[in-house]
Amino acid sequence: MEQTLTPRADMRWNVAMRSLEPIPGNPWPHDMTITVEDRPSALLELLWLREAYDLDPEGDDLPPLLVRTPDPAEKSVDEATRREWAGAWARLWRDVAAHAGRELDVQLLQQLHGTALGGAERKALLSELIGPNWGDEVGRDALEDPSHRRWEERNMEDFHASLPHTLADSPERRDLESLIPAWRAGLTKVVVIPCRGEHNRTLGPNALLVTEGTRADSDAYRRALASFA
């Protein structure tokens, strides 16, 4: 039997308790694995951009504002650019969130390792693995603003301070009774964003997007898991 709450190189957390056979008295299903992605980088970039450049995107079910408000971007943009960016933001949010909900495609990763550096095939595979993002669609100039670097540093400090020390401390273990029905309904991944209040949405057939506040609060997290199940 194996218990894990371990950080991966891509900043996801695997919350798992696995064994070949059920263990008497252990409430965690022996074959259940839930991936918690606490640092979805492409989504974090979009969340920072929206507030640092005072964008006003339109759309249904947009995420709440960030818990840690970033400083305004030092590089100003005109109103026409702001409107253009707001339109791109709303479209990208949907696409980037959908990609964040996907499981890592191991076959694509294996194909990538077999391609030549700098080749067109490798570039296409990387693009598919990384998914849509602001830099590829609009350019990375806006993300080079000093406000972004400062916000990333402070947000990373908040992230590390909030990490559970053991599996028993994790929200998934705390709210196991609600997690199991969601897992049986197909849930394998929880994507967490550092936004205010209670907010959740389903990302495809196997993932759930929640705010940090939702996951931290047992009642709110149970409601979010119930919405998936």
C-alpha cells in the first residue's frame, strides 16, 4: 500500500492512496488517485493580466478577482488595445481552462522524447502538450511587466504557506465522503485558482475548477464536489 502527497515538477500534487487490494478499515478507495493542480501557470497569467491591465472581459461564469490584487502594470496600453485584449482574454480563459482540466497525455510525451530538437513535429507536440496561452496568442510583452514578477513572488509565498504537511491534512482527505461520489462520477483532477470567495465549474468529463477559498472551506468544497457528482 502506498500513501502520497507529493509535489511534481509541474507543480501539481498527486493525492493518492493506492494498493492492489482494498484495505479493511481504510475509507480511501484503494484505486483512487486525484491530481490537484495548485499552480496552473497559463490560468495564473490570465488572472494577473485581467487585473494588472484593468481588462473588462465579458462572458458567463468568469472567475472572481484574485485574493492578492496585483499592482497595476507599469506599461500602460490605450483603450483600443484594452478592448482587444479583453476579447482575447474571454476566449482564452475558456480554452486554457479546458486544457487545464485534461489529463497529461503520456503518449504525446513519449512522442516528444523521440523527436529532433528544433523540428516542426517537436514544436507541434509541445504546443499540444502545453496548450493555449496568452504568450502564443497575443505575445509575451505584457507578461514581462515588473508587476507580474512581483505578483508571482508574493503568490508563490502564499502558495507554499498554504500547502498541507501530510496526506491527513489535505482537503481531499478531510472531505473524503464527498470526494468519493465525485470520483465515481469521473473526477480525477482538481484545478485550484487563487481567487476570492466560493466559485467552481466543471472542466470537461474529469476535472473541477475551484478557488482556493472553496477548497479550504469544507462546506464549500463539499458543495463543489457534489456539483460534479
